[in-house]
Amino acid sequence: MLLSARSPLVVLAPSLVAQGIRLRAELPEDDPFLIALYRTTRESELDMLPDWSEEQKQAFVLFQFNAQRHHYRTVLENVAFDVIERHGEPIGRLYSQELRSQLHIVDIALSPEVRGQGLGGAILESLGFHAARAGKALGIFVESYNPARHLYDRLGFQSIGEQHIYVEMERPVEVALARGEVA
């Protein structure tokens, strides 16, 4: 397992901390939450399989979750695996990796009940600002059809490449510094 400590660039803005938002390292007992969260990111695909039983869908989700986890933990280096909490309750996950020229978001996902409230954007703004202060861009890969793509566009991310169904995006240092830190 190629785990690492969280990068010092992964800092939440004071306004997020004041809302009870914090990051903590992922623990084995988080697995039920993380699997359920992962499933929420695949629901539209599962909806296209009306002939599958609930057991088949759950087996598929578990298989895909474990495959993704295996990849993240054995292929990628220097990744911090964090749970996003609000007032001590898990509401998401943030997997980050500090690279030479960027702070890379390996994965970010929020529970459906907190999506669309600006929390994801505020987290990304804060990460982008702190990365930019260190002279690094903020990077992420996103599926071309992912609705979050609109958020990344709105935050000033730019497409810098494509790999299969993924678009590689980066938020330049200048964009983050011009916008400043989230209050």
C-alpha cells in the first residue's frame, strides 16, 4: 500500500471549518459509508440495468469499489485518503496527491444530501488557493459526462488532455490566486 500523509497544501478555508467541516484519515470502519457513497456515484449506470436484482447491483458496486481502491492504493503513489466530515458525521471523501507541479485530486465525492450546496466548490476553491500559493496548479480527471464537469468549468479549470472517457483538467495558479481564498 502506497499511502502517504496528507499534503500540507490540503487546507480547508476557515469558513468551512466554522461549518464543522473537517478532513480525517480514512479508517477500515469507514468502508460501509465509502461503499454506499461510491454507489451514489454509479446510480445512473445501475438505473440502466433494470433486469439486475438488487443483489447483482450491490455485487457489481462492491467489485468496482474494490477495483478502484486497489488501483488507487497500489498504482498511485503519495495519495492521502481522507473522509470529509460535517460535525463528526461522514459526508464525503477526498483523495489527494501532491505532485511536482500540481495538487492532484484523485477523487472527490459528496453524499447526495449535501451535493449542490456549494460545499464541493468551496473545498476545491480552498485547495486551489493553497496549491497556488505554493506555485502549483490544482488538477483532476473527470468523466466527460459527469455533471460535476460544469462545476470545474465554473471554477476556472481548463481541459489539458483526454484519456478514454476522462478529461484531464487543471486550474492554473493564476486563476486560483486571482480568486483568492474562500472566506
